[in-house]
Amino acid sequence: MQSSTHLDFCLLIPCYNNFHGLIASLHSVAYPTDQFLVLVVDDGSSEMITTDAIHASLQQPKPIVVLRNEKNLGITATLNRGLQWVEENTNTKYIARLDCGDRCSADRFVKQVQLMDRDDAVLICGTWCKLVDEATSFFYSYKGPFAHEEIKRAMYARNVFMHATVMFRVSAMKDVGYYPTNFEYAEDYAFFWKLLNAGRGTIINEYLVTCELNKSGISYRNKSKQLLARARVIKTFGKSIVLKMFAYMRLLLLFILPKEITLQLKKWKG
């Protein structure tokens, strides 16, 4: 049953065996009112994550709910469980994303809520971010265009929304549904395409999130599978034949290039 308490946003954080990263992320979450909620979905971690354990590790209490998968279901099922819980149990306008280990600037959520409140046509709002490898100090900047039409063109070449920066409108899920389950390793990319095809998107041209660059993460370990999934996303949701062809050629080049070289190219472009 949905709560009558109005929330500006719910922050969805999936977690799997990364309690330390979760706490680091939560330390960075700030909002000037109590009209928000943090929803942590524990994907069957070996050590159970509880609200008591989280609050014991935080300097300031935050409104937090923890859901636990009894077994490891994977990122898509975990995210979709979170979305369903938010729809059924909260009265919130927006859902924001963050991953364990990623950190926000103090004004991230204020700026995203204010922008989306001003324009009901905006279904998804991202920000610029920096990706940092703490072990080596390697980093690069991840930027995207601001205007909707530029974003749609750029989406053929890459996912311009770093998933840990996005905030999207809960009401949009009535039209686009949840994260699609048939694009493993590119579920974010497919979901953002669906939102852009249903309404407008924008990106705040400020670095409001710092993301952890993890070479043992899902994307890094499954580069080939992710690129193939991205090709299927473009085929399914893209509408420009010309832009699709350029996108396929770019994906082929990324398929050939070693991951370390693509990271250096991203640093050079940033």
C-alpha cells in the first residue's frame, strides 16, 4: 500500500558484497529536507546488510529502507525489484540512481529536482561525472550534451547518461515499464533509450558525481557481451539508419581495441 507521505525523490542503490562502498556512498548523500528516501536492495550478499548496521556506520541518520534478495539475482532483477517497491510503497516524484562506491556532490539532488520540477516534459536528467581508479589515481571525465536532440544523436555512439548520475520521473514507468530483461549488460542503456523515446532528457553540465572505476566490475569483465548488447539496443530503439550504421562501426572498433586503450582515449577526450 502506497504511503501518503510526499517525497521529492527515492535514491535506489543496488548492493552486492560491498558494504564499505555503500557506506562511502551514503556519506555523500545530502538533501536539505527529509522529503527523500534511500532504498538499498541487497542482492543476496554473503553478509546480511541491515538498516541498523548502516546507521551504526553513518555520522548522520538518513531515511533508509533495505530490501534483501534471498539469493543473488543479478543487477537487472535487483533494480526492477527496487522500482516495483518504490511504485507500490512510496509517493515520490523521482527515482535517482547511485552505485556502491560512487559519491555525490552536496547539491546534486537539489539541482536535479529543481530542474525536473521546472519542466514536466523532462523524463530523465543526468549530470557530468568523473570516473576514478583509487588504486592507480587514473581518472577521466564523462560529459554529455545538454539539449534533448543532441542527446538522442549522441546515444547512437555511446550511453551519454552515466547510470549513477541519473534521476528519472516515476510517472514515466507507466509508459516505458522497468529495466528490460533482454539486454543483459546494457539494461541501463536500453532503459534510457526508452525514456528518451517517450519524452525529453537533459544533462546538467556540472560534475556532480564521482564514480568508482572498477576493473573487476561487470562492465569491465564483460566488455564483448556488453558491446553486443549495445548493438541490439541500437537496433531496437534507434530510428536513424545512417546513425545506426555509424554506431555499428564504432562498436566494431571498440570490440577490437583493448579496454586499456579505450580508457586512455576517454581520458584524452575528457
